[in-house]
Amino acid sequence: MSEIAEVINKARASDRIAVRDIIAELFTDFFELHGDRQFTDDEAIVGGIASFQGQAITVIGIQKGKNLEENLATNFGQPSPNGYRKALRLMKQAEKFKRPILTFVNTAGAYPGIEAEERGQGEAIARNLYEMSDLKVPVLTFITGEGGSGGALALAVANKVYMLENAMYSVLSPEGFATILWKDGSRRDEAGELMKIRAEDQLKMGIIEGIVPEENLMENLKQIIQTELHNLAQLSEEELQESRYQRFRKY
């Protein structure tokens, strides 16, 4: 098996670390919040208020299932418009109460079904991009598995972005890229190489700030979160907004 194939398979593995696992290990006093106040709740997006080493934070993540039942409940980690609107509601609440925001991304992309389009999938994603860019609190993102398309970016307009070492981050799936370019989805691995989806590729291109080793993962995540929250806390609201703006302008 090629290196790129191994990364893709590990990023998509059914036993991949999930956001609920991370919340249970790293944070205390997690109080989950539900609903977008417009339509319904979306189990693909998990979010709420928690405590990290005594500091109140807002944590939001995309949840994939580890079995068929969980995958059906979370739509295989493909958020709907109400999921993105729930996430934005929690982000704006965090801004109001001056809580840092941590997001954890693992999705092949936003749900592409007709009902999602009917409820404004494109607008919901665009609204998140727009609003996140202007948040007045620190935003820290981790790509934990798949980071696919605008569905991932809608939770990743952050001051700092990290990837787990076996995660992938791309504008669309390797299969989708291969199908568009060569009309042959079986050329997935070749597409993955061209797209530079691996964490080390993303780091070289300056798309992410760092790679999180997966050995002793929780301890590594804890150290990064502690360091980055401390560093970002030194910035004013205007500096947070400007650093986020400049970070994405360079692409």
C-alpha cells in the first residue's frame, strides 16, 4: 500500500478518534447545546460549553459514527445547513461571553442532498466563513480525520489550524478530483498525491501551523491547546481579527 493510500485509509478509519472522545478526555463540565433556532438539531455537529484547565471555552466539532447506527444518526459526518447554523449560533454566543472557540473537523464534506440545498446549504457555509473571519475571540481548529471542501472550512476559519499526522485536508475528495480530472475515481491515490492532502504537505505550503503526533495524542493536544490559548490571549480583539484575515488572505 502506498503512503498516500495509508493516510487516506487512516483518516477515514471507523475507529478514528471522534470529537466526543476528545471532549471526554480533555475537557470538564461539558454542557452540550442543541438546535439552530430555525429548523432542528443536527447530530453531525456537536457543540457546547466546557472547561479547559479552569478556563471556560466553547467547543464545536463534526462527529462521525463508529458503527452503522451512529453513522446514520450523524449522516456519516456530513453536516446539514442547520448544523452549520447551530455551530455559528454557538460561536456568536462565545463571542458575546468572550470564550475562546475550539473546533474539531472530520468530514468528507457538507451533506449534498436535495433537502440540504432546499434549506440553504451554500448560504449556511458562506455565512460561517464570513462570520468566523470577524470573530473577536480566539479560534483554534484541529483537522482530526478528513477535512473536505467548504464543509470543513466552515468550521476552520481560525487563527491557528493544526492537523493530526494521519489526517487529510483538501478542496474535495481524492475520488472526486480523479473523477473530474480523469473520469476515473479509481485513480484516488494518484489524485491524493497531486492534491497534496497530507499534513506534511499542508505544513510545507503554510496552510496549517503544525502537525499533532498521534502517539500520546491527548497529551499532545492538551499541550498545543494550552500553549495556543495562552498566546492568543495576548492579542487584542482587533489583532485577532487582523491575524485571521491575513492568515487567509495569503492563500
